[in-house]
Amino acid sequence: MPEASLRIIAKVKARSDTVDELRKLLRALVEPTRNEEGCINYELLQSQSDPTEFIFLEEWESVVALDRHSSSDHMKNLRSKLPLLIDSPPEARRFSIVV
């Protein structure tokens, strides 16, 4: 039986003075990530009630595809810049479809 796709919800919270800079950095991830092998869906959302909060909704063909994404150059670039822009450590949770 083929491996079911993997869903990720990742949350990133900007410092109040870095919202625009973080939004720009996160937006730069979308196109290269969508072009990665194994990426089914990759969306960036910003909270309407708290503009410092960003959420990625992701769907990957497999854990292998997600691991490749995590080690991509654009993710390495993000990790090098993120600490100066965020209010708290990013959170990422993995999900599988139940029905």
C-alpha cells in the first residue's frame, strides 16, 4: 500500500517590529518550495486577528520529500535569518488524514 501524504501545520510568530521583514522572507519560500519534487501543496497564511502570526499549510508526498525540503538551500537561508525576526521558536506539527 502506498505511503499516505503527510500534512504539516507550521507556525511562525514575528516580533512586532519585524512583521514586514518576516513576511517577505517567508513569501520567498513559497515558489521554490512549490517547485520541489514531492510538494503537493504549500500555502502561507497570516492571521487576521494577530498579524505577527504566520502559518504554513503543507502537504508532502512522503517523509522523504519533507526531509529533502528541510535540507534545501532556501530553508537553510531561512534558518540563518529567522532568529532575529521571531518572538518564539517556530512550531511544526505533522498530521495524517483520518477520513
